[in-house]
Amino acid sequence: MNEALKQWMPLVNSLLSRLSIHPNEQDECRQAALLRLWKSIEEGKVMTVTFARIRAKGAMLDYLATRNRTLAGEVAVETLPELPRQQQVSFTYLLDQLKQELSRKEFTILQALLHGNEGTLGYSPARLRSLKSELKRKVQDILL
């Protein structure tokens, strides 16, 4: 069986270069192609050059597609546990907590920002940006 696969090695290597498979993936693709050819030989298929080329190329492409789907799933799975678990709390509870922790002026600015009428507070745009930045930092410190 080993000799039968050795005769197809130049064809497999040719396909690797024609498909422009990255060097890090060539060993796995070569294994997939040889395994598919070996199964075909075991099944008693007539191994013509065309048949072997189609089987080997298909095995390589199948391997790459499966690996890409697996990697996409693994990346999605790996990112989920990294997110901190948040307790479910109501918005009114958060506002009550902020009202207790922030000064009266800061809470008034926060309410104006939430309602979208911060322009009525009478601050210049530069001062308003500064107040927003300070308020954002304080709110993050309180809630996180």
C-alpha cells in the first residue's frame, strides 16, 4: 500500500503548489489527500491520473474548508468567556445608584445628557466636552 501512495506523491505536491496552500498547512493537506487516495485504493477504485487528481484536490479543499469553519467557531467560542458576566439590573436601579454617588451638579449633567438637552445647561462646547469626559470616568468607576 505504501508503494501505491508513493507513486501519487508528485501529483499531491504539484496540487499543493498549484492551490497556493500556505506552508504551515501543507502537511495537513498532504495527509488529507493521501488518506483520501488510500481509501480509494482500499475500495478497489481504478486509480487513473484524472481520478487521483480530483480525489486529492477535493480532499485538500475539504480539509481547508473544515478547518476554516472550525477556526471561526473556536474564535467565537474563545471570545465569549472573556466577557465579564454582568448581573441583570434595571436602569432605574443604576440611576438611583448614580444619584447617590454623584454630586448634584454631576447628576444634573447626566440627566441632561440622557435627555439630549445638554445644550440648555449654558456651558460652552469645550467645557461641556470636559464635563462629559469627567462624568464618563466617574460613572465607569461607580458602575464597574
